[in-house]
Amino acid sequence: MRKVEILIDNLIIVSSNIWLIAITILFAFHFYFVPCSAQSWTADNGNGTYTNPLFYDEFSDPDIIRVGDDYYLAGTTMHTVPGLVILHSKDLVNWENISYCFDRFDFDDDAFSLKNHKEIYGQGVWAPAIRYANGQFYVFTNINGKGLQCYTSKDIRGPWKHHNMQGRIYDLSVLFDDDGKIYAIHGYGEVKCTELKPDMSGPIEETERTIIPEGNAVGEGHHMYKINGMYYLISTDYLPNGRTLCSRSKNIWGPYETITITADETFGYHAAPLTQVPQGVKYRIGEDGTKFGIPAVDKDATACTNIHQGGIVEDQSGQWWALLMMDFHSIGRTVTLAPITWKDGWPMLGLEGNLGRAPRTWFKPNINADNKPHAPYERNDDFNAKSLGRVWQWNHNPDDTKWSINNGRLRLQSMPAEQLMWARNTLTQRVIGPTSIATVELYTKGMKDGDVAGLGNINVPCSWIGIVKNDNTLTIRCFEQATNDTVDVVAKLKSTNKLWLRMVGDFDHDRAHYEYSLDGASYQQLGREMPLSYQLISFQGSRHALFAFNHKGKKGGFAEFDNFTVEEPQADRSGNIPYGKTFRIINLATNKPAIALKHGMLYDTDSNDKGKLTRFRIIDKGQGKVILQCEDGRYVFVSGFGIAGDVRLTTDESKAEVFLWQDYLNHEFMLMSMRTHRYLGKSPTTGSPYSMDYTGADPARRNGAVFRWE
């Protein structure tokens, strides 16, 4: 790897890519400060509605139950610990992290602790099933390589008892039936049912039977329910892309009939490119120098960006809801809350008139829960508490003798590792979108020769910014595994031996860069803006990582961290609906503004047209409901069935169509009719006028139903 060094005012910039030198020189003279915001993303809009995703960070394989007035949500945690996370809610919208089922993996296996070049990235805990029966909580999961596990507790907050049930039963659902029998439903394509022993010691021998044969387009990720005497199995298929299915039968053993209950709902997001690791590498997570491939983005592809896999639940009012996940770019998997409409005995996702699709913004459950909007996690940590916050998880089992919290700092002792993905005692938390800025203070006084410490991104490929100590020289380094590039700055730290490290991420667009500061006020970018990707190796989205390791194979010193903060510039959405403003409505498919024709229809016009008939305002009808008025005083209304030409103008406000504003961020939006539950739109190809018969957005947001206000 060729390096180039340039001396700039006592800074040495080292890069293996010559074009990076120009960028680094530019940022050597460009300093700026990003204001801090304490607000964190919550789906609750504060007006009786919510906007998906429920969490703008990863929560995989959600399973949901209600016990009285309380809702509990369990999710996959893969190779991170504490493991098997459980959230609690009173209203299905605002959640709190209240428990993990276990603190550490309790298997005598080096792979669970990153020992001897063994790992379980993307393995560990998969797709839990949470249930409440017989006065206690049960959480079932498959831990890859160790078989079926069950955790039980009378208190949702624990402590939890671990039952190793053996047997490979993954992506399972569990049903406690009325006759006292306990069934596990599992398998892909060929769906099987197995009875479990009441003491959770394992499956009952010779009870496994096929209940849905292969060939019925049924997938995995099962969720079984018994509703009014009928057995309903919610599952997900991935061929050729993600869909959610429902199978039903009057008997647990079948026969079952199956339909699709939701498909093609991506909320206008395309599939993320998957990291490609070349054949023949020594380790499946790659090594430094591995030539990773990140394919070009296909903005028309959906893959598993469609909402899929998750559970359903009935609220206290009798309304049913689905909580499903979607593969959401470098964030990982996010959770969608969607209303269910029962149709001919089937739990269809969505609303009457638009079944199979889900609104991005909808009304909160009508259950009189007195909940103020709040995020499920406290992401910031000054390390003044005696224990770590619930948002933190270790990358594999840590060595608990090699870390501590003392005097308001987190101390990580460095152990030998050739790179970040093999570094033990790496502390992580999920990144949060759509954009966020993670900052941490790093103290270097305890570092020894060969030590590397800093802020990283656990992903495949990984990256980091930090301090490298070789002999007595401290170097600030940015490393990007995807290109095997390093950019180094040798700078004299102040007497405090402290610097600030930062990762700035735009996770909706899969890109990020690193910055550092010597005073905590002026930050300088180091390295390029990096592409981020999703991948099936760690099977998780990007994760912020605090790390320390020794790259020379020595017993190193230690690094200390303080004041980890996450700023979320887009968490405050209070100004996203343009109340009190006059604006043009630009169709993203054509980049043309809408115009209220004197002829009485809504059409489009030249992009330079800024006349009165292209300017609109909204009138607030409460809870995100609006009516649309042209600046000439006429209102938009919909006649007939809403087909092309039915979107018209009237001077009678009482006839105006009431829309529910669908916030797509960055001034982008959709308008859903409260009468038909379909969307305003215009074909970009046919020349037809506007209609009100769109079912939703396409992955590229260019089917004519997504707009930008300006």
C-alpha cells in the first residue's frame, strides 16, 4: 500500500489515495461547529398521530404481546450482549427498553467471545417468540449452533431462568393452546409443528409433523395465533422479494389456506446494496486488504425493503395492529406499526380501500394511554453511573476483568487484535437515522506502544477514527476497510491528553465521514465520505463502537472515554408540515409543479412557472389532517372514484378533500385521502391529469405520488 505524506503547519497527512490529499488539505483549513440537539427520534408526532418507522434504528424480527394494558416487544440481538432485548409500551407508539433476557452468553465456546480467531457474527440470537402463560413470561429463540433456548420469568424485568431445550428449531413461533398443549411452529417452505414439554426441557419426541407442505409459497419467521377458534399463521417469504403471508386453518395440524396480506410497501425506499466479500478470504468478515464489493444502487429494486416478518396484536379497543420490519439500508432493520383491517376473516394490513399497503403516518391507537412522546433509549452517556446504559451492547462476550467505569470515564484495556472486528471488549450501540452525529471524548494517557483506540463503525466492511500509539508517537488515524486506506495526522495533543472523535452519518443515503477536534469546538474531517451498506455477514446495521486493542500483539495499556453524545438534526419534525406558508407542489417523478387549471382540474406545468395557480397553502384540520387551497382561493376536491381527471377545484370549502399529510422528510410528502385511503398522484408518462387512486410510493419515489414542497 503506497502512502503519500504532506506537511501542513506541523500536521502530517498520510494517504494511500492521492485524490484524498486534496480533500484533506481543504478540510485542514475548514473548521465548523455543529449545534447540539437533545431531542431523539420518536414516532409520536404529538398530535395524536405517529410516523413510521417506530424507531429510526435497528430492531430485528419483532414479536409482540399484550398483557392487560401493557405491550411487550422482543427482538433479535445476534452476537451482541446483553442479549434478547425486551421493550415495553402503553400505546404501541412510545417504547422503553426494560430488560434483556441474559447478560452474557453462557456457553463454553471461544466463538462467543472472539477468542482464537473464532466468531459468531450474524449468528447468536435469532427471531425470538415472546409469550405470557401460566402467570409467567416465556421468550423462545434459536441460538445458532446451540439449538432452541427458552428464558422464563414471572417479572418481565427479570431475573430470567435459562432452559437449554436443544434441537434446531429456528424462526419459530410458540402457541400455548386452550387444551394445555404447547406447540412450536418452524421451518422454511415446509412448515412443521412440534409439541414442547411443559417444563421447557425440550421438544416431545416424535411429535414433529408437517402442517404446510413445500409448494405453498410459505416462508419463515412464523407467528402463530388462535383467534375465535381459528389458527392463524403469519409468515414471511423472501422469494423473489419480501412479502407477508397469512395461513389459516380450523385445526393446528391443517389443512391451511394461504394468502398475501401485504406486499410492495417500502414507503418510497429502495433496496440497499449488499456488501460482497470475495471467495477465498481467510475469514468471512474479511481482512484488512480484502477487496470488498459494494454494488451500485438499483433505485427500482425492493428485495426485503418491503415491510415483512413480525407479529400482530389486538389493542384494548378491539383494533388489531401489525409490527413488521423492513431491511432499511445501513441502519439495519426498522419496525413499522400498521393498522389491520379484517376482510373476509383475513387480517389484511392497511385500510379499507387500500388493503395490503400501510400508511407512513396514521392515528395512534385509541386506548386513552397517557403517554408523552419519548424515545426507547437514552443514547448519551457521561459514564457517571455505576453501570452502562441499556442502549449499550458488547460485540460478543467481553472479558469483564478488562473494562471498568471509574471517576466518570469508561476504561477499556487493550488486548491483542489485528483489527477492529477481532478486538475484544468493543462497546457498541446502534446508529440512528435519518442523520446523526456521534461524538466521544478519548483520553490517551494510559495507552502503550501498539495500542489503537477510538470510535468505529462495526460493519462489513468496518471503519474507524482513533489514536495509534507507536513507540512514543501518537497518530490520529482514519481507516476504511473497504478501500484499505488510511489517512494519518500526527499532532501534538494538549496536556490533557484528550481529543474528540466524531462520526457524521446520513443513513438514509448510506454515507458517513469522520472528524476530530483538539478543543471540542472546531472539528476537521479526516478521510473521505464513505459509502455504507447492509450485509448478511454480521446481519446487523452499522453500529457505533468504542474500542481499544493492540495491533502489535502485546499486552497493552488502556484508553478512557467520556461524554458520548448523539445529535439528531432531523429528530424535531414540528416544522415538517408547512402550516402558514405558501408553496409550490413539485412532483418528484417529473420535477414539475402542480397547477390548478382554470378549466377546473389539477395538472402540471413548466418547472419555471411560479404563477398564482402553482401556489398552494394548507388549512389545518387537526391531527395532521389538511385541506389544500390554491392561492386563487379554490380548494382541491375529488369527484367520482378518484380516477384521472377526478381531482378538481371548487370554491366551496365544504367540498374540499381532507388529506392526511404523510411526512417523508426533507420537504417530501404524500397526501392520503381520508375518504378513500388512496394517494394523490399523476402519471409521469401518460399525460393524464392528477388522480386520487395511487396505492402508495414506488421504491424510487418517481411513480408520481411523492412530492416536494418549496
